[in-house]
Amino acid sequence: MDPATVWGSRWLNSNQPIAKKYMETVCKKQSLVVLAADKNTMEELHQLIDDVGDYISALKTHVDLIDDWTREKWNLFVLKAKENDLLIFEDRKHGDIGKIVKEQMGGIYDSKSWADLITAHLISGPSILDGMQEAWESENREGGVLLLAQMSSEGNLLELPGYTNSVVKLGKVHPICFGFIGNGSNPDEISELREIVGKEKMIWTPGVNLNSNEAVLGQRYGDPEEAILSGSDAIIIGSGIHKAINPKEMASKYAKISWEALIKRGVNFD
Ligand code: 6AU
């Protein structure tokens, strides 16, 4: 389906190439699934793309989880992700001051050279966004920051009064802010977030799993359809797919649910 029909003014008015690329890929693959590829070896990561690449629209990594990481192996993996039309989203959750985060996007992992999207907390103030923008600019690359506005984990301190509002207020006006992470386990919180974010920026939500009993260590899970109907633009799924007996089947199931939910909510967002 044509992105202008599916996303309406959000696609037509978007001036962020990464957001447009994401919206196009969603339409091409009919999936709003971002895979949280939380695996420990390069081989497992390759296997995941082979298994579910057709059913996901972006790939979220934690580069520091990989036991056998080397730059050469990672470059091949990034290439494979690109061949599968996947945006690469490094979930680094940066939190330091701008000039340090700019440096942290270099170093051994050098995320500025391969990540399309990176997560950050705004706890240290808006300079972090400036630092991240400068890091990507130094590579002549486009990048986008997903700011943690809410979290899915029980007892998280982002729930303290005023925090989410402050993050959204500062993030909304910054060109490098691609959007916000919302709490996928709670549709009411997603609706509240959408209300203050407006239509332009993305809301991506982790904490989504069809089997809420799988939650461990304070994680909370909500339903994929409810997350999208309440305003999420991407469901970030980890164990619901990569721990499944048949990851391909589950990825296809989440993709179908997410796409149908997007079509169902359609007009409300246009
Ligand atoms: O589906 P899961 O629970 O296996 O994996 C959830 C993934 C993990 C977390 O690091 C991440 O989502 N996550 C995030 C982010 C930024 O993506 C934020 C959050 O509040 N909760 C959360 O689980 O890779």
C-alpha cells in the first residue's frame, strides 16, 4: 500500500528521511514490528535476520551484549540488515552530557558510523541532543534519537510527575529527535503520551508480548493491537519473537496484528 494513504499527512509532511524510510518500509512489509535482537553471538544475530527479516521493519541492537563482536563481523551484519531493508537502531540509552555522548558515539563500537537511530535519556538536559547531532554530522550521516519518555519496567522513575512532559517539550522541537519511547505495557500511558507528542514525531513502544506471563525482572507486557490503537507507531518485540519455538511464525503473527491495527486506527491519525 502507498505510504501517503496509510500514514496521510504524517508521511506527506515529514521532513526526516529516516521517518519516511520507516513509514515506507512499514507499508512494504506490512509490519510495525521492531525486533529487539537481544542475542549474544554474531551467528545468532545473522540467524534472526534470516528467519524474520521479511516480517520486521527495523532492528534494535544492544551492541555490548555480543560476546564475539569484532568490527569486521559487525560491518557484515549491518550490510545484511540494509539488504533486508532494516533501519538499525542501537538501544544505547545514552545519558551523559553532550560532549561526552558525542565521543561515546565513536570509540570501539563507533555507533555514529552505522546506527540510524539511537536511544537516549534526557536526564542531563538537551545538550545530549546537540552532541548526538554533531556526532552524526561528523560522519555526514543522517541519524535520529529516540528519547525515553516512558519505560515499560515496573517502578521506573520516569513516572515521577512532570518528567515525561519535560522530555516531550524539549524533544519535540529538536531536529535530531526522531521520536519517543513509550510504555507499551500500558495503553492509557501511550494515549497520554500521544496527546502531548502530537502527530509529527514517532512513538515506539517496548514491553509488548502476546504472553504477559513471560515478563521477568520487572518487565511488564501489554497487547500489540492495543499499543498501536492507543498511538504507538512501532511495537518493539524481543523475547516474544526470538525466544519463540518458531520465531518466523511469531514474527509473521505480530506483523499481521500490527499492520491491521494501523489500518484500523487510520483516520484518527490523519
Ligand atoms: O520484549 P523483551 O522484553 O524481550 O525486550 C524488550 C526490549 C529490550 C529492552 O532493552 C527494550 O526493549 N526496552 C526499552 C527500549 C528502549 O527499547 C525501553 C523500555 O522501557 N523497556 C524495554 O524493555 O531490548
